[in-house]
Amino acid sequence: MKAILLAAGLGNRLLPITESISKPMIKIAGKPILEYILDDLITAGFDDFCIVIGHQAKQIKEYFQSWKENLVNITFVTQENLIGTANAMYCAKDFVKNENFLVYLSDTLIPSDLQNILSKIINDTSDISLISSNVYSNASNSVGNVVTKDNLVISLSEKSNDPSSNLAWAGLAFFKNNFIFKIIESLNVSHRGEYDITDAMNFAIDQNKQIKNYTCKEFIDCGTTRGLIEGLKYILSKNFQSYEKNLSLSQNPFYIGRNCVIGENLKIGPNVSLGDNVYIGNDVVIKNSLIMDDTTIESNSCITNSIVSGKNILSL
């Protein structure tokens, strides 16, 4: 089965960290967010992937070019102009041909229900099936809003500041064929200056296409600081732990990457992930935080509820 993973965006909500790294390539416990997504989809039976790349495209391509090459097929297409999710999806038109396919925004994690819901969606006869939830980690109204009636979607909005329901789109949609590409060709640019998938799906509703809504218990939008920290907690809860002899004051779960230099009297955890080549001085406290590759934490520092990359830090 085919899946399109949209991974081209700038990651504006995580600037300046995402200036130098693609958002889906942010590593938690040694693996990029995008790799966790791919693992979940492979478990669900997907084996033919198209990753739409753009910003920092080389990072994604080099990492996944030979990734599990004997198990799955990965195609890369480039979104030359970053003008919205519908345009990014359209870049994969030739990959889809006329087959059923999943679209997945590559900054979303679904902690539970995913395998069960995907199995139902794949067998659903609706033109489109999507996943939403009324529980999601997000610092602002920056996710799509879904309005339903009798489990059918009657309208969607993109990153609404005035939501019409308590349901937010989780960033996944399954299409029964390629009709959506014709719709995208006729789209007008949104008020945000982009071509949005939500607008394309509203157009489909206007053409009497049926969109079925499935709800998950929750989803994590890793495109925000709060969401990324929630994603960190979720991933580390799956028993990612690392032990060091001078970390007796620390609290699991935590993860320590390769070639890290750890000082004395370090209090780490819970919910800490250190990338590779991290240097941490003496008398440092870190909790609920993601420390990315090649970062130095000076002695006597206290880092909480933060994402740190080099000299850049984002905090709640």
C-alpha cells in the first residue's frame, strides 16, 4: 500500500531550531520523528512510500535513501516552492497513479489506536477517511478543525483561531483513488497564501464526495515546542533508558546518545533525550527536555521543559 509523507515545510513554529534541520528529522531517543512514523505505517501494512521533501531535503534523503531497502520502497519528490500542503501532496501525483493512498503530515504522532483505526480506514468504502481527536498537544490553535455529523465530515478549516467544533484533524487522510489531484488543480490560494489540503477536502465535499471521520484518543502535534516535549515523553515512555555510573541522582526515563561527555553531579530526568556528541558540565539539572546533537550545556545550568540545539533554546 502507498503512503505520502509530507516533510517539505520550514517548521516555522520551531524556529530558529528548524533553520538548520528539517522538522521531521528532529531526533528523539536516537531516531528522527519521521522514522517512528514510518515504523508505525510499516506495521500497518504500508510498504511503498513517497516522501515529499523541500527544506533541508538533503538530510532526509541521505538518512532514508537505503533505509530498510529490502523491506519497503521509498521515493523522494521535491516541492520546489513551499506553498502549502495541497501543493506538496500534488507533487506525489505520479507516485500515486490511480491507487488508494494515505497522506500523513510528518510532524504528528498518534500514541494509541493507530493500527486499529488504519485497518478500518483501509477497508472503508468512503471516498476519503480521516483521523481526528478532541485531545491533542498544542500551544495554540494551529491545527485543522473538523466539523462532523453522524461520523461524516461536513467541513474542515486550516489552523482556525475560531474553531467550529472540538475536533482537530490529526494530519492523516486515506484516499480511495486519485480524484483529489483534479480538485487540487482547481484550488485557489488560501488567505494564508498557500494551497491547503483542508480546502481540497472541502471542495470534495461540495462535489458530494463522502469523507468519513475516525477519532483517536489523542494525537501529538510535534510542530510546536509543547507538542515536541509531549512527543518526547511519549517516545521515552516506551522504555528508552540509558544508565551511566555518574547518574545516580537521575530519574528514568531518559536516553543518552553516542559520544556524550557527562560531568559530575548531574541530575537528569525524567523525560530527557540527549543527542549525539553532547557535552554537559558539572552540577547540571535537566528534565522534560530534548538536547539535540552537538550541543554544550555549561556547568551549573538548569534546563526544564525545553528544546536545546547549539545556542538556540525553545522553552514553554
